[in-house]
Amino acid sequence: MSLVLTSVAVLLILLLGLGLWRVYLGPEEADRMLAVQLLGSTTVGVLVLLATLLDQPPLLRVALLFALLAVLVAVAFVRGGTALPPREGE
């Protein structure tokens, strides 16, 4: 079973590389944002697999942290990257 999980983890890491290539190539901001979301989801998957393979439950907490950060990045992108409303006269 660990061979299967290791193979899946290696495949996911290769997909991370492809996602980084898409971030580099992305012609529009939305393409890059979707690739970054893919990277976040894939990272969570790799961390969950590694937590299972290595019997390291703290890695599950790190995976949860990455999932929460991915949500915050998506919200920031949708809001246009502005944390504050524009000032009057702008």
C-alpha cells in the first residue's frame, strides 16, 4: 500500500511542477489564479499522503493551514487585492 501512496505523492509533485509552469505562462491573471489554487489543492493532497506514509499527524495540521490560506488567497483575488475600500476622491 505504501508503494501506491508513494507513487501518487510523486505524481502529485510532478503536477505541482506543471502548475508552476502554468503560473509562469498564464496569459491572464485569472489563469494564474486558477493555477495557484491548483497548487494549493495539490499541496494539501501531498501533505495528507505524507502524513499517512510517514505516520506524522502534525502534517495534517499543516495541510489544513494550506487549505485555509488557499481560501484567503481566492477571496483576496476576487476582491481585487484591496484590503481597504478606496478613499473619497479616488
